[in-house]
Amino acid sequence: MATRVRVLIIDDNRVVRDALADLLASEPSIEVVGTSPLSNDSPLGAIESRRPEIALLRQCGSRTLELTHAITRRFSGLRVVILGLEETPEKVTEAIESGAIGYVPEDASIDEFRETLRLVARGETRLAPRIAATLAVRLAALASTRRATDQAKKVKLTPRETEILGLVAEGMTNKEIAAQLHVEEQTVKNHIHNILERLNLRRRNQAVQYAWEAGMLRKRA
């Protein structure tokens, strides 16, 4: 007989906890090892003592994301599934970025709920095509930002170059920058040329975007 996956149910409503436990009792691949309210540190204590492999957490606003983050940070390898999540790209992205491995939409049927847990128990997940597309774009953007940050660590602009790049970010022309810094306009052009060369870019707007993503620039107070 295959080993059953251990599940802990987390919700403030005891009736809901008990109902979910009864619903999953007939699942041959799942073992409900306990339930816990959301209040205080109860879920973390329950996870510590029960050692589940999956935490089933019902959606309850920002507390859900905070708890998901706390659980996944403290218990490596524990899979969090959020129940009753609004299936929009924004909500799903927030949930996954907080550490959730899967979710059950708020309008899901009982069969869909069970199937989602079966998938997660097997180490899989299921996403609606539009959600998957949004996450792919988000992951690509994060990867791009990470690459820019890594590259920026290797590129050291001078204080003057950083200052000029900041003024470019404010929309100033070369002439306006030269007037503000009390230098020749050609000097500004030379600095910008050097910045583009060192960042391996062609246009000043690319340099500004790169600098923001890499954390080179800071908003003025």
C-alpha cells in the first residue's frame, strides 16, 4: 500500500475544519493528521508537532499570505495549498510568490478540490491557462531583474555617472543636465556614452530602466 500524504487543515472555523477532515477521510492517498485555528502561532505549533507534508489553508485575506510565507520559510519542503482563492492572475501570483504550491479556486467543486490535493500529493499542480501565462511573464521579469542585479554588481559607475543617470531618469536633456552641473554639454554626452558602453546598452532610456531594476537609482525624498 502506498504511503499516504499527511495533511493539516488550518481554518478559524471549527465546523469548516471538521467538515474538510470528514471530506478527506475517504481519500486513500491522504491522511488528515490534525486541524488548527489561524489565531496566533497555533498553525506553526501544530505543524511542529504533527509534521504534515501539506498544509491546507483557507483564504482569509492578508493573513493567508503572511502565514504561508511564515510556514514555507520555517518548514522547508512543506507544501501549502490555499483553499477558496479568487482565481485572478493577481491573487494567484501573490499566493505563489508567498510560497503556496497550489490552490483551490473559490468556485471549485468537491471533485476539483479532491483532485487538486491529489495532484499536490504527487508533487504536481494545476493552473488555468491564463494564470499560467501570467506567471510565465512574471517569472521572466523576475529573471531579467535578477540578471540585471547580478550584472550591476560587476559594473561600478562613478558618483558623477550615477548622478547624471539620475538626472536622465528625471527626464532632463543633456543641455539641462549640463546647466545644472555647471559643465559643458559635451562633457555630459561623454559621460552618457561611457555609461552605455559599460552597461552594454545603446539607448539612454534602456540605461535608466536597467539602473532602476538593478537598484542603482533611488527616488528622491
